[in-house]
Amino acid sequence: MAPTVHPELEIYDTTLRDGAQQEGISLTVSDKLRIASLLDDLGVHFIEGGWPGALPKDDEFFARAKTELSLSNSQLTAFGSTRRPSRQVETDPQIQALLEAETEIICIVGKSWDYHVREALRTDLDEGIRMAAESVEYLKSHGRRVFFDAEHFFDGYRTNPCYALAVLRAAWEAGAERLVLCDTNGGALPAEINRIIDEIGLALPGADLGVHFHDDAGCAVASSLGAAAQGVRQVQGCINGYGERTGNANLSTVIPDLVLKMGVPVLDEGRLSQISSISHHIAEVVNITLEPHRPYVGASAFTHKAGLHTSALARRPDAYEHTRPDLVGNHTRMVISEQAGRAAVIRRAASLGLSVSQDLAGELLGHIKEKEHRGYQFEAADGTFELLVRRTLGWNRNLFSAHSFSVSIQHDGTDGEVVSQAEVVVEVGGTRHRTAGTGVGPVHALDQALRAALISAFPQLDLLRLIDYRVRVLDSADGTSATVRVLIETTDGLTSWGTVGVHPNIIEASWEALSDGLTVGLLRLGAARQPPPRDLLSL
């Protein structure tokens, strides 16, 4: 059968309900309202708000949504289940809770796998069919539009296709607008899914189908795209692929694939360029850092490291990128490492306002390779790279030089308090300063002592602060004498940069990263000017 995408393909987001079932996610009502607003900004067609009647939090969400949530592009839906076995639909409290949510659209889930009907619901198959039909019909009689999620559909169709199809038919004939085929266990593969969708299309001509895939077999995105190509009306999923176990179909990938690869305008013009920022914003609300290698929206999605790639990209931006990153609100990055080429070094230096020739780029690459062989890593240490470039260009006017430093740690056995103290001897502008500092740890104490020595000469230090400190043991087989790599991130409140130190002594490695981080900050704040290029220094 020739693939035909439905001309009105819909995106149904279930981040607030199915996505919130992911381990480690716990959304407040305010979180849910904020995420709903972001999804509306993106322009998905439907936002599933939660399950009224099942959770007090979701009851509060729908109550507050009536006055606090103003949607311009999306429609809010309430999710629930069919009536319970052997209960009248009119008196089922869960059905009533769905009506009380006062959404125009309600999505109800019903079991389409005979195994679940018999073993989980402990009822007969005829009752399972009646539950679906009566629930849809009752909600329709109260003026609601109804979508029907056929739970475990692909498992059910595999073992008893007649029953699975009978449940779908009952919901459709009762007035369900969408029949959503759910791979609830996430184990079906695309070829089987494609075959079953074809068979359902022939068995129920005219029915608008939808799909809902979990990613347990790693196929949720591929299955969603394949179903779209077969003409289903609706694709369900979650932003960033959130969801129980391994997650749901990742809409942050599905949507760009539909728009950019398949030419399906599921978002209004211009909205796709917001998907990266919205994906990251929702990750902030969820409080789970977005994995950087996610397609399209990840920080590393358009990041290049190999010299062959960066050299080609310098001449042709499309040489190693499957699409323009700006179309999804992302951008090209080139990281510096021993695998980088001259083009990457020149381009990265230029982004720092430093001009590097081809010959100097080659010299810098030699320094980088030698340092990375010793354990340095420049990918996250752009500040260390900047100092390396400046020094290679001829800058040798250190803002300060350390003559000595010492650190002591005192543990009070009475109350368990631990205090770190540091003393530094630093020369600034020809004058030697001996200063001390106290901190919660040795690096904090060193930072305080160094600031005390430098603050009179460089008042800009007040703008700089440490925001991250990481340590990695590079050769653990050497035990306590192993070399360590310390990465420190520093900020001036507007931008941040990383610096790296490597040494068998963790305090020495920390001092290198710390002092270089403050040096970079002072240079960027104008404490010293960049020297003329090396060829002018020789005149």
C-alpha cells in the first residue's frame, strides 16, 4: 500500500500524564501549568493534562486550569478509563470526575487484550466490549468529544485479533473520534505495526486512527513515523521522550522528523525553531538535565570534534549536518580536542575574538595533543584553551604569579565541624602579598585566599564566582598516587567558562584550574589587553 500522510495529522502530547510516570519525575500543579503553557507555545494540537479522579493533584490542575491556563494553540484533554466492570456508567465515580474536569475532549483507555480483560479486570470479554461502548456513548451524550486509547492493542491483536478489533469497533460505533492503537508494553517492531495498521484500516474504513508507542524496544520514534506515513490521524508522545520505564515516543524528535524529513506541517510556520528552547525549558521544570546527545534539541546534536568534520564544515556548513540547526533552534558547535583540525582551532579562537593563522593553528594543535596526552581535556575547558591561544600569540604578562600556597584541614572531633584554611603568597605588579582564607573545603579556602591577595589590584574579582567543580581520576590503577583532572567552571554572571588542571596532587591540579579560571575572567573583564599578533611583536 502506498504511504499517504493524513493531511490533518495531529500531535497529542501526554507529558503531563504519561510522561510524569517516569521514575524521578514529580511535578507540582504549578509545574504542570507551566509545562502546559510551553507546549501551547510550541503549538501541539492536544495537551493531556492528567487523570482527574485518580490523583488530587490532577483534580487541582484541572480546577486551576479553568482560570490560570489560557491556551492559544492547543486543546486541553482529560484522561481516564472506561467504567469499571459490572458498574453502571452513570454512577461510576471516575467517569463523573472526567465530566467535572470540564474539558471539551476526553481520552479514555480501555483494554483490548483479552488476557488483561480476564486476568486484570477479572471479567468476561463481552463485558469488556460493553465497558468501552457504554463509556464512550455516555461521555458523548454529555457533549464531549471522545478519543479512545486501546491499551495493549498490538499484544492483544497478536493473540486474539477478533477481540481487539471488536473493542475498537464498539468504541467507534459509540462515537469515538479517534481510535488510538497503543503499544503499552513497547515491544512491537515497526514491520508488525505497519502490517496491523493496514489491516485495521481495511477492517474499519473511515475510522480515524491514532498511535501511542512506548520505547522499550527502542522503536517508538520509528514506529510513530511509520504510522504517520500510513495515514493515521494522530501521533501521541511526550516531549523529551519522558515516560514509564524507557519512556514514550520522543516528540522532540518525532516533530522535527515529520516537518523537516517528511514535509508534514504539524506545527504552524515558525514554531519549530522554538523546539530546542522549549525542550530544555521543560527539562528545567522537570529537573532532569536534558541528555546532550538527543537528536535535534541536545546540546551536542550539532557539535563536531573530528578534524575531518570541522575542516569540511568551515567550507560547507551542510557537509556534516543532516539539517540546518537553526531550523530547530539549535546551533553548530566545534569542540577543541586532540582530534580537532586547524579549521576548528581557527574558528574557535575567532569566537573568542582572537585571530589565529594556519601556521599558529598547527602549533596550537601540537600543544593540545601533547597536553591531552598528559590528561588535559579541552572540550569543556574553553577558558584553558583561550589562555593557550593567548600565550601562543605572545601574551606573557601574567596578571599575578604564585610563589607558594598551603592548605590545612581541621576536624573538630567534638562537634564534627570541618574547617579548611589556605595561605597564598602571590606577586601582583611587583608587590608580594601573603594572604589567608577560610572555606568549607580546600578549594574554597584557596579561592578566598587568592581573592584577598588580588582584590585591591583587580576589583573586577567581585563579579566572578565558581559554579562547578569536578574531579576525575585518570589512572586509577596507581591508587593514591594516581593523576587527577580537575575541571572548574567560573562565571561573571553573564557567561561561564571552564578551566582544567592535571597533576598527581589534587590540590595542585585544583590550584591550576582555579587560578586560570580567575585569570580568564579578569582578562574578559578588561584587566589586561590582548597583545598584538606575534609577527608584530618581533618588530
